Amino acid sequence: MNQEMYKAAPAVGARLPRKLTIEFTDRCNLKCFICTREEFEDRNGTKGENLDLQHLHAIAPALAAAEVIQISGFGEVFLHPQM
């Protein structure tokens, strides 16, 4: 995960997104025939990563202001060890 994305929370009065998508993990235990996961894993040399939940503190203002928070992504959220 890119640590630079989470360094600073937005300044007071900054415009915040109304919709957030949070990907807790990009790991998956399924083998769907339409999925490009194996190509992704081969190209990146990894079976996926988990979001360090401490990063959620950095985006707390955006979480509080969001109208919609979508929990999804390329992985299965329940494979995250803290879910």
C-alpha cells in the first residue's frame, strides 16, 4: 500500500469526497474464471496485501463526511486478519 496517500488528513474546510471506496485487502481465495487475479499476482510477485487499519485514522475526516462508504475492491474483505 502506498504510505504517501495516508500521510496527512485534509485541512479544516477542505472539500471532502461524498463517496469513498475502501479496499481492506486485495487477497482472494476464489478462482473465478473471469478474474485476472493470477496475472495480477504473477506481475506483482505477491498473493496480495492487507490495509493497515491505522491508515483509517488518517482519513477519519473523510470517513465522517462521506455519504457513501463502499467496502470492496479486488479482494475478499473477510480475508483481512482483523475483520
